[in-house]
Amino acid sequence: MAVLPEDEFEVSRIISRSRMEGHYLEDEEIGAVVIGKALARRLNVELDDDLYASLTGKDDIHSAMLRIAGIIDTGSQDLDLTICHVTVATMESIIGAAGAGEISILLKEQSELASVQKSLGALMTGDNTVVSWREVQPALSAGMDGDVALMRLLTAIVITVVALGIASAQLTAVLERRTEFAVLSALGMKGSQITGMVLIESLIIGIGGALIALTLGGLAAWYLATEGINLAYFVEDFTGPSDILLDPYIYGSFGPWLIKYALSISIIATVVASLYPAWKASHIAPAEALRTQ
């Protein structure tokens, strides 16, 4: 595969993070090749050995003698067997033609995928097409969609359990303050006013808890987003569906959206969970509550 070395380091974290014997390709370097460790072992070659390479074009078979400049160890034997990189200049000298056969684009945001694909597709001519990674690797795409759905389900379950806990705590507080609500009702406070008072109390508690959780959780989220978790200590082979090498570092997501998301979920869950306790407080019978007290 022909690559632009400097761009390859930016697009492929596999290359930049893998163990390297020798050196990676340099721009405009001709006659050098970088191969995977497993491939070097299978071919019984070492660094600085000559490697005879051939490839089939549209009308002819092209071949060249290349010098092994580097050997990459990605940690995955299956992936190492597929790595054979030369510069674009080397490939052009072998096949006698200029131009790229494939261009890979790495987006900063996954949400931009559809719009970028549509925009680039409108610029294509002839047989050139634009395909997304989801079309190239449907198995991986389906697996990731399944993981996202599972995480959303687990998040919903956690929020529900927390909401039930809030409702239980608020209901307990309301029952302990039956006399207080009975006196307020006897003094002329309407049921809607009592309901509003309980909901405001819950809202204040929810905002306070959300700010504390956002501070502590935000620090953890920031660390995960910047440093990540290295799973290489626990897993040796990071190949996914179709032998795709997965990044051993798992990163979290962090940004301004986290504040809005966390506050919204916390406040809404707290208020919703407090609706029944607030309704219960507004329907306490003053005479009965004061008599039992």
C-alpha cells in the first residue's frame, strides 16, 4: 500500500503507537518498504534486507526490489501480516503512473460522517465513489450500534433506579412532616401551594446534587477524555470484527454539552420523582394528621 508518511501518522494511530524496528517511511523516499513483524517472520527477512515485491495492475504485472526500512509490531499477528507500506513516490515509480487509488479521510466528529460523505459524493466523477466506514465494515458498524443501544438501556435503568430512590426519600420526608403540612393546610395554604413548595425544595436539592456530581464526575470525565484507559495490560490482541485493529486506549467524551446534559437529567429526574410525594403532601387531612400526632 502506498502512503503519504506524514499524513499516515495523523490518520492512523496504529502506525504512530506501534513498536517500530528501524524507521518509518519518509516523504519522497524511494525504494524503501515497511512491513509487519509477522510478515517479516513468515518471509524470513530482517531489517535492511532486500524484498522482491510484485503487484498486478490492469494490464501488466509490476515488480521491484525494495529495501526493508522498518518492521512494525502492532501486537496483532493478523494485522502484521497485511502491512506492507511504501511511499506514493515508490509506487508511482513501480507502476509508471501517478495519482492515488484511494484516499482515507479521518473526521474529528462522527456526527459529520453523513454530511461529509454527501458533499464529497457530489464532487465525484466517473467510477469514483465515496464510501463510509459503515459501508466498508458493516459487521463492526452493527456491533457498535448494538453497544450504543445497550449503553442507553443501562443508562435508562440507572436513572430509573435513582429516581425511585429519590421518590422514596422524598416520600419519607413528607410523611415525617405530616404535622407541618397539616398546620399549613389548616392556616389556609392551598394544596397547589404545598405541592409547589415540595417541588421547589426538591428542585433545590436536585440542583445542589447535580453541581456536586458534575464537579466530581466532570473531573473523572476530563481525565478519561485526555488520558484514556489503556487496556493493553488486560488484552493482548485488539482485533475486532473483520480483523480490524482496535485502539487499546479507550477515551471518554468531554465538552460543554456535559454540563447541559448532566444538569437537565438530574433536575428532570428529581422533579419527576418528587411529583407523587408532593401530591401526597397536598392531600394530607389536617384534622387526622394533628389528631394522630
